Amino acid sequence: MNFHGKGIKIFSGNSNPVVAKHIASALRLPLGNAEVKTFSDGEISVSINESVRGMDCFIVQSTCNPVNNNLMELLIMIDAMKRASAARITAVMPYFGYARQDRQARARDPISAKLVADLITTAGADRVLTMDLHAPQLQGFFNIPVDHLIGSRLLVSFLKNKIHNQPGDYVIVSPDLGSVNRVRAFASKLSLPIAIIDKRRQKANVSEVMNIIGDVNGKNVVLVDDMIDTAGTLCNAAKAVVEIGSAREVLACATHAVLSGPAVERIKNSYIKELFLLDTIPITKEKFLDKFNVLSVSSLFAEAIERIYADIPVSSMFV
């Protein structure tokens, strides 16, 4: 592809090379020749082994675990391409790490999400393409364009076929009050009712379910969240809809499979029958469960990249 007299190149860091390869394949492009490695003292070394002068460059890199290493890889790759005279550099971040540190919860807390936004901009990125930011207002932390894709587009499409091919009534459930807007939009696309789990968090990564707002009695429940970290919120919600609400069956879906700490064990022993995830974060073999069903985001990102490159509006993809 060649528009505006400049070519396009897709590069990948080490965080999510499979998704990067699938994006490049969907665009009928080879993956850019770059080597990203770590020296024995922990420093990161980047070598761009082909010319990027005058090119529209897209760097695919989720800032997932190890977050700081992956972030530094991205920053150094951006810097390398800027110094090599790339025409435009887009940081393609299927998962944006530090997104939860978006405000001062207590006095003297940092706003780390803003710091990361500044670092990416200072490194030389001209644009950011990401998916399901934990707090959508993070777009305002950047002084460059941010295209924010919605993962529910993929999840809804998949669930629509699954739900309509099975008997029984379904209800979409928000695992906490903070996810209500996301769940309401999700449910409206499926023309299904919603319910809400009202809980109080006693301390970080620990939640206590209080009650259920809405009717889930005898229903097939679909829990919806943007990410699963330690899975406490999701598994407690599943327990609540079954033991308190008398739900028939529990499915769940989320965009980002962070899966830290006891997450996998909790999900394995939970009431969740099947969990639908997107591959914004790669799931290692030791964390993968039979109840996981992973959908690829590559087609959605490929479409967005093609639109950005051709200067076609991306806004229709945000719904």
C-alpha cells in the first residue's frame, strides 16, 4: 500500500508479537525487521534493520506484564524511528498499562497514567491507537490524537450467535457500579436487560458483594468487564448471582486478561462456565484454562490502521 507518496510499515515489540503478525497479515504486509533485546544488566537494545525514512510506522506493543520493560521497549522503538526520519509514528497499544492510575485517590499520589502519556509523546509518537482504556478520559492526558477502539464490538458479535443459538433467557450483569455505562451499552447491542452487583471494596484487590440490583432468578447471566486482574470482582459477582440471585448459568467476558496473582485459580474454582477474552494481552500456557475462549483483535486493529494510514475517519469504529 502506498498513499500520499509514503509507505506503511508494521513493527512489533516483544509483548504481543502474535497479534502484531496477525495485524500485518490482515494488511497483506510483512512484519518490519526490528530486533528488540535486553542486555545482561537489564538495559533494552533496539535495532531497526530496515529503512523507515518517510514511512508511516505503526509499533504494536501492549504495556502488559512486565509492564516497565514493555513500556521502555515501546519508548525506545519510537525514539529510534523518530531519529531514523519516519514520517509518522503511531503507538499501537492493544492494552495500555498504568491506565488505572488516572487520578489522585489520596494526597500525594502520583497520576502515573498522565506520566506515561507524556513519556510516549516526548519519545516522538504522533498518534496512539488503543482499546478499552480503563478510564476513557485518559485520551485527554495526551496532546496527540488518541483513537480508542471498543472491544465489545468483537464480543457482542460472538455472543449474539452463541446466545441466539441456545434456549433460555439472558441478562447482562455489571460486576460493580463502575462498569454500569459499559454494560448498558453492551446490553443495548444485544437488546437484553441488565442487572448490577452492588459491592463495597474493603481494601485493594478485595471486594465484598452486598446485593443485586435487578432480576437474575433462573436467568443465564453474562458478566461484562473491561479487564480481569486478580479476578476477585468477577468471581464474587458470579458467586452472588448464583447463590443470592439464583441464576441458572454464568458466562463472562472481558477485553484485557491481566490475570495476576490468584486470578487463574479463582476463575477455575468459580461459578463461571465460560469466559470470553480478547488477545490484547497474550495468555501463557500455564495460565490458560479450558473455560477460556480467546477472540482476536487483529482484524479490528488492522482496519483502524488502514483507515489512519489512508486518512479515512476512524470514528465509526468507536461504537
